[in-house]
Amino acid sequence: MIKNSLSNEAPKALLLKDSYTLDAFALPAPLPSSSPSTPTFNESGDNNWGGMDIDEQLSDSWWERVKYYAQLAIERVENGVDAVKELLSTLTSDERWGVILEFEKVEPQKFGQMIADVHDWVQWMG
């Protein structure tokens, strides 16, 4: 045990509470000086700022492109699941998931049949 040079007692910071913690670290952490704030209201009167700053035109064009790819995927189902898989492999992960969402929305029965035929379809998405 380390001795304090001014007394015969061990320094309090070095007294072990148990084999893993020091007494000095057993105190609870201080509370933050302020809690999180509520976002300010925007021009429309609500506080929904819409998340990330995005360019609406880019967002719309991305979604239009995904809808186009979804239509291609729907048409390729007739040629077999491998044709759909080939198309999806050329897309980004976000585009692949967008295609799947649009496919399910536009052609739920055909989508359900594809999913029933291929149990590991989620693996393609990665």
C-alpha cells in the first residue's frame, strides 16, 4: 500500500473499493448543466426542420431514377430471378433498397412471388 508522506494513512484515491474500482471513481457523474433544447420553430410554424439539408431536385431525380430501375426489375422477373439480381448488382445499396420498396408498392403480387421463390433475397441487397 502506498503511504501518504504527510501521515500514516494511505491516500483515499488509492483505496480499493473492490478489485476493479477505486473509491475516487465511485462517485456519480455530475449532472449536465442544461438539458437538451427543443428545436426552434421554422417559417411554417412547426419545429420539423425535415432532417438533413437536401436539394429537392436531386432528391426527386434520384427517386425518379429508382422508379425507373424498379420498372426494369419488374420486367426482368419474367426472365428469372437472376436477371433481377444482375440489375440490382449494378446499383448502389440505397438504390437497391429503393427499387425493392417501389417494386413492392407497384406490383405487390409479383414482388411476393419473387420473394417466395428466392429465400435469400436480402443477401443480394448488401
